[in-house]
Amino acid sequence: MKTLSTVSRVAPASSNSLLREPRIIDGAAIHRLVRACPPLDLNSPYAYLLLCAHHAGSCVLAEQDGEITGFVSAYRIPDQADTVFIWQVAVAAAARGQGLALRMLEHLLARPALAGCRWLETTVTPSNAASRRVFETLATRLNARCAERSFFSKEDFQDPHHEPEMLIRIGPWTT
């Protein structure tokens, strides 16, 4: 089983790449990044500011040469203290294909704010093959099971263009 690292440098994309907690000042740039990453659902700028203010310890921002290249939003599920929910994973087009999403997730799971988490949950649409691969690879690296089930139906969104969201559950793992 791979041991999760707390190292914050990102390699090999650039020696200037850094993984860190987001700050309130990053909120608008995170909003722009997510807007540039369809098919991710774009939340309000206020939602990203709240993530930076209230959930910085469970979110990861990737920065290269002063530019935001990635963002993971996550939180501990209130009634399940041992479970982290990954809300969004956004990677700028120029940084895709370099393993940044996986590195951000591994970095996140090593954070003190997530000590005691043994389960990860996220939702992924059926057509998002890239995201599915990232979470399957993460499960393999954690030596953990990866299960999937229906979570939100197309009808739940009341939007004929929104795909259903499947719940992916990874765990348990040990650090």
C-alpha cells in the first residue's frame, strides 16, 4: 500500500508548482477555473469564497508560477466523521494529463483536517471517464475497495441536460 505523502511540491509539471490550502483571496480565481472546466457545475462566487473561508483545511489549490492550475473542494460529511466527500476536482486545460488531480487528492488525504477519515465519497456522471479513472487509481493506491451506486437521478436536478450522478465510495484505507 502506498503511504500518503504530506509533501506539497508537485512534480514533474514544474518546480514552481505548489499544493496548498486556498485563501479567501483565491475565491474569484477558483470560480474562473471551474467555469473553464465544463462539464463541472459552476457554483456561485460566494460558494467558492465560503469553501476558502470555512473548509480550507479540506480543500486543495494547485498553483504554478502564480497561476491557479487546479482545485479540489471537499468536506467531512457531518454525520459520518470518518468520511470525506469530494465535491469538485478542477484542473486547468494546460495542466491536464500530468496526474495533478491524483496528486491533489493524495495531498488532501494526508491533511491533519482529515485525520481519521477512512472513506472517500464523490459523485461522477456516467460520461466522465477521466474522473472515474482518477478515483479508480486512487482506490488502487490506497489498497481500498471502490464501489459505485446511483445517487442523484436526472430528475433530481430538474434539468433535462444534467446527467445522473453516481456515488463512488472508496475505502476503508489505513494511513
